[in-house]
Amino acid sequence: MIIAESIRVEVYKYNYAAHSYDLVTTLTESSIISAGGKRQCCADGTFEIGGVYAATFSMQAKIPGMTTFQVRGAKLRVRSKYGTESAWHNMGTFWVTDATRVGEIFSVNAQDSVGWLDTSSYNDTSSSAVSGVGKVLADTKSGVGLGIDSYALNDGESGGDGLYRGWLETLTDCTNTFIQSQTGVKKMLHWHWQPPGYDSTKTYTRAQLQDLSRWYCNSRIYTEINGKWTPTVYRTPFYLYGAESSTETGTGASDSDTPRDFYRYLAELAFGFVYARPEDGDLVLGQFGHHSYGTVSIGMSEIEYDSCEVADYTLQALKTLARVELEDNNSTWSSFTMTNPDYSTAAFQRFIIESNPFLDGFAKKHVFQQGFDLKTIAHAMWIARYPSAAGDQYSVRPFSCTVHSTKRFQLGQKIKLSYRDFHETTAKSYDSIITAIEWTFRGGTKLSCGGEDSRVMADCIRSSKGDKVRKEARNRCRALEKRVQKLGG
């Protein structure tokens, strides 16, 4: 089978007078020698929550009439089309981070809009003082409790525009001010708040909109009713701790000058990941295995020979844990643990959220001041990993394969593999999700789901170095703090 594929890369430069990007040139396969890119929602070889990774794109192409200085920093809009498709498919929007030239042939590396999240808040010219991202957010919202993501209301409750803005959209607005202070570009980033299944052309009742807004973890307070943990109608309000006053130091997490850290804090509370949509470059909150992505099926005829490996185990959650330790010695934690884990067919993971300023703020307000506990957080995490709705349930099985197909793939999407190994006589069916997508123009797409086997010694060695340093530093700081307190400090 021959798969015909075409490519188009539009090159833009920013027009500071008009405050818009102007099209400079459009490249096609006649001038593009090679091209490819990678998107991922987890670190290589792992399955994790809270991933905030920039997609990358690289190409070698003839770009006449442009210098290295003009190419470096340009915006690229990449599109691909298979012979069976009538319309171009957006592969992503990228900004060139590195470019080298030999004659008119350029070697280009680029990242999508997630790369802008490393812009320092110290660039902000709206304040006379150097401020971390937490301080900027605290000044913007002044101690207001917000949800993680935004959602629409049909009664204009949020000031007449029908939109309740959450932390992620507020954070994006602040990040835009940092970027503008560094580059002069206005509103570089856009937050895509609409949950899967939302149709902007339809009219929704309030109940329908609230139901749509529950698509991510910890969007609602959970409570135990007749032995079953159930979401209530109450939003989960998260407060930013450690940046609102000089008396709150927290863990120091809110002092970071990097917005990406705060996207990570919020993404892990949502048991998901943040990425840039290939369709339009907007930032969005992703979820693993959500039914809106559907399930993509891949058969033996689509898999490149000798490129597929599938683990003989799945990854399961052993525990979800939320832990809070404030500087005034207030501490609390809550967890949910699997009973009777079966190690014969699965490796087990622990999902722990700690040193998170938004979780700390929730605990200070609702646990230490109002007498609640963190059970809603830990149980919401567990339900996000093991949802009750059949369409949202997913399996995590590590795999890797190169696919030659005209199908399109999404991060977090469920996948069904039909594969027969060399020593097998019949194909077996495997269910998993996609955590990394590596596309090569006319070279197929490498799909994978990471996850190491925690039952082997290699996994213990692999995770020891950085974690041990961090834990040892924290333990020593705690011991020093107690000694100072005993001395009357």
C-alpha cells in the first residue's frame, strides 16, 4: 500500500505596527527536504500526571529570500494532507528557536506555544517590584477561590459575559503580560476553555453546562453518600497559598518566576496535562482516555515490521495521595489505596500531590479554617484514574510502534492494538492510551505509551537520585526549623 502525503508550512513574521503576524512565504514538498515533529503529555518512558511539554518541529528546507535572523523567531504553521483527505490537517503552530543555513537550505528547530510558558515573570513591566508568578496571580485575584479550568454559564453570573474564568485562563492572561514585556507581542497565548462535547452554537441550560464542566478531575467537591463517592454541585475552589501576604511563605513553590510550574500544579490537580492544540495552537487541559477522543484501532497491516513492542503488564494505581504541610506546622493528608493488588499482571504506581500552592490554599481555607478534609481531592484523583462511565474507562499498557496509516491521533487517546509477535501464531488485542506521537513526513508515525515496571530493581535505582536529594534537603530543613523553634526563634 502506498500512502501519498503532502506538506505545507506557512512562515510568518510579526508586524509590530499592526500587532499581527504577516505571511512571508509558503513552503511545500518541492522545497522541503525533510520534516517531522513530536508531541507528548508525559516524560519519555513514564506515565505521569501534570505534564506540560512543548511539542517540537524540525525541518530542512529551501527558504529563498530570507536570512538566518529573519527565520529565527518566525512562526510556522504546519499542515499535512494524505491522498485520501480533501482538506489540510493542522499539525501545529510553532516558533523557530534555532536555525542554521548553508546557502538557501535551512535547518530549523521549533517549539509550539507551550515553550512560551518558560518566560520569566521578572520581565513584567506592570510592577515596580520583582515578583514571582504566585505574587502576580495573587495580586490579580486578591485571595479569590477559583476552579482549575473555566466554564460557561448561561445566566451571565461572572460579570455578564457568561464565562466563569478559572485559574488556567487567569494564568494565561498573566503569562501574556510577561511575554509582551519581553517581545512586544500582545496576547501571544490563548486558553481554550471549552470542555469536550461543548458546542458554542447550542443553547445550554445551567444544569447541562455544569455537567459539561465536570469533565476534568477536581472540578467539583466529592462527598461520600451511602458508601459511594459522588460529585456535588459545588465547585472546588482553589486558593493560591504562600503569595498573598508577607506572613505566608508556604513551601516556596509560589515564588517561582516560571509560569510553566503553575500550569503543572494545576494540571496534576486535574489529573491531566496541558498542551497546545494542533488545530489552532491554543493551550488546553487534556485528560487521559476521555470519550470525546474516541478509540483508534491499529492492525498488523498498519504497523511497520519489527517496530512494535507491547508490555505484558498494565500500569495500575496503588495509591492516590494529597499531602499538605504549611509553615505554621499545620499538616494534613488523605489517600485512597487499592486493596488486594494483583502483582502478577500489573505494575503499580503512586500518584502523589504535594508542595502544590493551590492544594495548600485549599487546605488552609477548607481544612484548617472550615473543618473539612482532603478526602475530596484524593478520591477525585482515584475516580479520574478509574472512572465509572464505560466510555471514560481506559487501560495503561506500555507500548511503542511505528504506524503507516492515514489515521490521525490525539494525546491521551485510547488505542486498540491488534498485534502478533514473531513467536506467536495469532494476533492479540491490547488496549492502551497514547502519551507520545512522533510524526515524520512520509515516514510514518511512532506512537507510544510510557511506563516502567515498578516490580524490578532497575526502577528503584532509576528514581533514586533526584528524589533522594529533594527529600533529604526537605528533611534537613524541617529538623533545622524545629531546632530554631525550641530555641525560641
